[in-house]
Amino acid sequence: MGIKQYFSLALKSLRTSKMRSFLTMLGIIIGVAAVIVLVSLIGGMSSEITAQFEGMGTNLITVNLMGRGNSNRTVSVDDMESLVTEHPELFSAMSPTVSIGSTTIKYGADTTTSSCQGVNEYYGEIRNYQVAQGRFLSYNDVNGRKKVCLIGSYQWQELFSGGDAIGETVKINGEPFLVIGILEEKDDSSEGSSDDIVMLPYTTARSLGSYARVSSYCFSAQDGTLVDQCITQLERKLYQAYNSTDAYRVTSQAEMLEQMNELTGTMSLVLVGVAGISLLVGGIGIMNIMLVSVTERIREIGIRKSLGARKRDIMGQFLIESATTSACGGVIGILSGIALAYGCGALFHMSIAPSASAILLAFSVSVLIGILFGYLPANKAAKLIPIEALRQQ
Amino acid sequence: MIELRSVYKIYFPGSENEVRALDGINLRIDEGEFVAIVGKSGSGKSTCMNIIGCLDVPTSGEYFIDSTPVSNLSEDDLARLRNKTLGFIFQQYNLISKLSVEENVELPLLYGGIPPEERKIRITQALERVGLAERIHHYPNQLSGGQQQRVSIARALASRPHIMLADEPTGALDSKTSMEILQLLQELNKEGNTIVLITHDNYIATFAQRIIRIQDGKIISDQKNEPKQETNQEAMADGH
Ligand SMILES: Nc1ncnc2c1ncn2[C@@H]1O[C@H](COP(=O)(O)OP(=O)(O)OP(=O)(O)O)[C@@H](O)[C@H]1O
Ligand SMILES: [Mg+2]
């Protein structure tokens, strides 16, 4: 008997026992679809997070100063600057940051409240800020303690209603500042977003409030791979200055990304576990159906053997039958899994990243289970002497 | 030719509920014979037929089919023997209910590796032979008991075996249908087939040329018989 006959026998059997075929497929469909949906959602989530962090620059290193530590010495802007000039192969730029919480910004009769960032001319490049109109801070602005500022798109909308702003004067905490640039929209121009910002030279900012001092530095490494070396240099310098590790904290974007990835990794593991369980449950379903159906069909196997079926004829039929059922279920599972994943993505506004390897794995596992549990009981029945199979009721 | 030499079939040997289903059977059936094996229920008839048909294996003893010792045959050889040499007719028909009449009759041809065109011809021939050609696309549950038994005969005929084994083929049928089946067996015998008919019914046994009586797994008599010929319905009703 040729492969064609096995197929025709197997298909006949599938056609005539729709319920059994359907139940078998259902187990596979659920298993495969669940794995695909979960893996796609996790994949989409972690790639979204990664993209967000990468948008902020993976070369970024931040130094936060917390207090004075044991030493009464402190690190100066010049100390930090010298680090960049001494290690041009590691650092590409640095900027001190003076953060001034709620300041009032006034233009004519309009007032907004915002946090001000005192930075230097490199800040824009380090933190990926683009200027939409006008220009960024210059060396002269910083060095000459010029009273100039850049405003975010939120302020621009609030104070100037999106009209001409360059060259206008705004009052920050009562002091007049010349608007030299408008930052490109990063978020959605709403209050409290990253577009709600005012930037001025840190030298000017320091004189703006009594508590205004350099609270942090940001550095950009020449390359993402040099971040660790940069951190070592920074920590050495800072330790020399403070004689304690409590006074500062050095964090890198890469490190945070790593932490985030670790977190999403753990989450993935949990969800993959859940997916694995659904695959298992599907597998047990398939197993049950196959076991029941073969028991039910032992008599049929006996009849076939009495008509001259060899063991391999019986096995061929059952194998092809279970392989076809499982593969059909697998394909339907893949299709419905992908459709469901995109459906979920659209519903929850999440990006979706179906993984080919997960699809392949889920498919092969469930198809294998299907074939195995179609094969094993049939193998057992095919070994019986015909009369024993025929006597089964 | 079929030959059994001191064949035993013992269930639970040695235990207190030991059953000697066959207790030293010596039997020789020649090519072209029509033999009836008669005995009470539980006497071992079916066991005997299952061993002759290579569906069961004896506990001890030798069995030859066309002078070949069956115990020496491989699984595949046995399958070929069942496919090409032996044809079975069972009391419970043993049709596969989810397959159509055509597909049921086709099975032994499929396993025998007969090419498709030849299969078509043989299916039609076999079904015409039992008078069911027009039921080819029906399913077993759409047929009467007698018709189902005729399908199972067609299935046995399709692969053109020369030994037909029938275990109570008329057991579930009324007397009229029974006569039709017996006539068919007689015809097949006239064409040169060896027929072994198992029955508990003495009247049915009279259709054979030779009657073997079996009791408690032993042969108690083995006689020639003048086979009863086709009778009309009234005679049959009387006969019972
Ligand atoms: N699988 C089995 N296990 C145990 N005992 C069995 C088995 N098959 C048959 N027997 C016993 O063997 C004996 C012969 O059984 P067999 O089926 O050959 O009888 P039979 O002559 O065909 O009877 P009937 O006319 O009722 O069909 C019986 O006593 C039966 O109980
Ligand atoms: Mg019996």
C-alpha cells in the first residue's frame, strides 16, 4: 500500500470522525495560539521599552550629587570638565544641570509655572534635544552668564500661542530673559510632559534662586561600549573629591535599560510559563482524545488486520491521520494566534512582535504531541493478535 | 489444504479455571471441500476457526496451510495469507460503520496492493455477485442485517481467496436470508473454493459435504454428507 492510500485512508477517517478531529485540533489551536499571543505581547512590550530608552541615548551617564559627604571638599564644574578633556577617547561631552523647581515664567499678561534647567551648550546634544526655531545655548551664553533661554513647546503654546517668540523677552522669577530658541516637540506639548521645560545657561541659573546649585551632571560616552569605562573614571574622580561613595550616584542609561530588560525578562518568563502550561493542557487534551479514539478503534484495527493489513499499514494510517490533524490544528492555531495578538495590540494600544521561533516551537511541540499520542496507542493496538483486537467491544 | 495436528488452545493453563477450548484437534481439510463444524455453544468452534484463519495462535500443536507451517510465518506473511488466501465471514459482519459499502469492500484490495482500476472492477463484481451493486454508496447502518452480511461476503470475495471461513454467518439472519447466504456459499464451493462453515445448527450443517462434530474442544465425529440443495421457502420453514 502506497503513501497515497495511507493518505486517502487517513483523510477518510478524519472526514468521518469530525468531532474527534475537531477536539484534537482544539487542543493544539489553544496551545499554539496562547503561546503566540503571549510571546507577541511580551516581545512588543520589551521592544517598546527598549526603543524609549534608546531614544534618550544609550551613551548617557548621569551623576547625581546628594550632599557633601565626609569631606568638605566638593567637585567643581571645572573638575568634571577636565575629565572630558583628559579622556577625549571616552567622553564626548558633559553638562552640569542646575534644576530649579517651580519658577514663574511671564510674558505680557500670561504666566506659566515650570521647572527650569540650567545647562551648558552641550546639553542639547547629550540629551537629544532638537531646536525647532532659533538656536541652542552657545559657549558665550554660558560663559558670559547671558540672560537667555530656550522654551519647550508647551511654554510656546501657553505664552505665545505658537506665534513669534524668538527675540521676545520673558520674565523668569521676575528677571528678564531673551528667548533664543524653541525646542522641538518631544511628547504631546502638555503640562508636565517633557515639552514643559525652560532651559537657560547654568551660570545664570545659579544666581536665580538661593538653593540653585549644580545638582547633577550628564555625560555622553563616545560609544555605548565605553559606558562602563566612563563610569569607572567618573567614580574614581568623584571618590577623590568626596572620599565617600554616599555623596553621589552614577547611573547610565545602559544600566537602566539593562534593569528594565531584566524586569521584562522576568515578566516574559512568567508569561512563557503560562503559555507553556496552556501548551501542556492542550497536549493533554490531544492525548486523551487520541487514547480514547484508539481504544474505540481497536476493533476496527482488528477488522483491518483480519483483512490483511500489516502492522505498518495500520501505523501508516494512524500516523498520517494524527499528523494531518495536528498540522491542521497547528496552522489554524498560528493564524488565530497572530490575528488575536494583533487584535490585542490594537485594543490595548500595544505594539506586537510575533516571534518566529516561538511560533515554530509551539507548532512543533503540539504537532509532536499529536503525532506521538496518535502513534503510541495505535502501535499498541497494531501489535495485538487480530482476535484480541476483534474481541474488543 | 488445511491441516491441524494435535492443536490445543488452553486458557489459564494450570490454574483451577483452566479452559481447554481446543483439546487435541487433528483435522485435515482438502482443497475444494465444504466442511461444516458443528457443536454446542462453548464447544470451541470459533476458537478452531480463528486458528485456521490465522487470527489466533494455538497454545501447542502444529498448523499447516497449503503445507506451510503457520508458526514459521512472519507477521507480514500472516497478513499476506489473511489478505490473499483467507476470506472471513463473521456472525457480527465486522463492517467498518463509517466507511461506505464500496470502501468496506475495497479494504482487502487496498491492503493487497491492487491498482485502482482493478479495484473498481473487483468491487463491482463482488457486489454484483451478492446482489448489492446498487447499494455501493450506502453505509452499513443503512442496510438490513442480511444485506450487511452480503457486503461482508462481497468483501471476503473481493480479494479472491480460495479458503472461505464463515463463523455463524446466518446466526443473526431469518431463515429466508440464511438460505440465500448458504446457497451463495455452495456456489462459491462449486467454483473451487474451500469453505469452512461454523454453526451450532444441525440443519444448516446439512448444506455441507462433510460434517465435523466438536464437543468440549474434541472432535467427536467426522462424516461425509450429501449436501442439501436449494429448497423453496416452505421446505425451509418446515426444516426448522
Ligand atoms: N479469550 C478467552 N479467554 C478465556 N476463555 C475463552 C476465551 N475465548 C474463548 N474462551 C472459552 O473457550 C471455550 C470455547 O469458546 P468458543 O468461542 O470457541 O466457543 P464456540 O463453540 O464458538 O461457542 P458459540 O457457539 O457460543 O460461539 C469457551 O468455554 C469459552 O469460554
Ligand atoms: Mg462462536
